Amino acid sequence: MSRVASYPIALPKGVSVELSDSQIKVKGAKGELAHQLHPLVEITLEEEKLHFKQREKTLKAGANAGTMRAKVANMVQGVSQAFVKKLELRGVGYRAQLQGKVVQLTLGYSHPVKYELPEGVSAEAPSQTELSIVGIDKQVVGQVAANIRALRPPECYQGKGVRYADEHVPLKETKKK
């Protein structure tokens, strides 16, 4: 049984929380996020710490309390520090260019692929073969990185494609006659 919900979340300096009956809003230096509260979870703010408690003693309430605690912890971290996912482009001629809110990717197709970034997410390209996705919502940042990776996932014989910076792609031996 997980005890994630029993650990309180300490609020860093500059982060404020608004609690209502059905919603929690977290404001910080990087922005503001809001999330709907689950009816089986009770959140209290005491001495700059958020405490989570299940309203019923059921498995579903315990699971949802842990999930709410994890989501709120990600919200607090996002508005204070922001989340970053780094991608690498490997292959001859593979590169990324930024044009405002559009990432133009050359991935070996007959045409460049354009990916428009959603609201609240930005990108940085330190070099032509590196791309960093930055945002305050962890789920959205991860989804954008996964969508870009899906445009040309790494293949298993040469390793060409778009991969996460910390991803290891095991290579297969080439086929023999």
C-alpha cells in the first residue's frame, strides 16, 4: 500500500495556493496552474505545507489521495522551476529550427515537418541537433516531447531518429545473408 499522500508538500518562497471546494490554484514566478479536486480527497494548508487526507477509508480514496498529492506536487514544482524535456536528433541532415511558436524539423522526409507548440509550452534549440521543451505543466511538456519523438522514433539498426537525451536505444546486428 502506498503512503504517498501522507507526506506533506512544503511550499517554496513565492508560491501561493488558493483552495476552494472543487479546485486548487497554484501561483508562482513562472505562472499559474489550476486543477479540479477529487471529492474523496481533502486538502488542508497548515504552516506553508499542504496536507492530503482521504475522506473515506476505502482503497479508491487512498489511491486518489496519492494521485492528487503527486499532481499538486508537480504543479508546485512547475510554477517555481518549470519542467524541461531534452530531445536529440540523430541522423545525417536531421536538424531542428525554431520559428516563433513553430518548430521546423528536417527528419529525412521529402519535406520539413512543422510542429506548432501549444499554449504554455516553449522550445529552445541550443544546437541544430538538440531541442529542449520547457513549460510549467509536466503532463503537457511530456506529451509535446512524445509527439515530436513520434514524428521519427529511433530505429533499431543505426539509431537514427528523435530520442530523449537520456534514452538508450539498443542496436541490433545487421541482417546476414
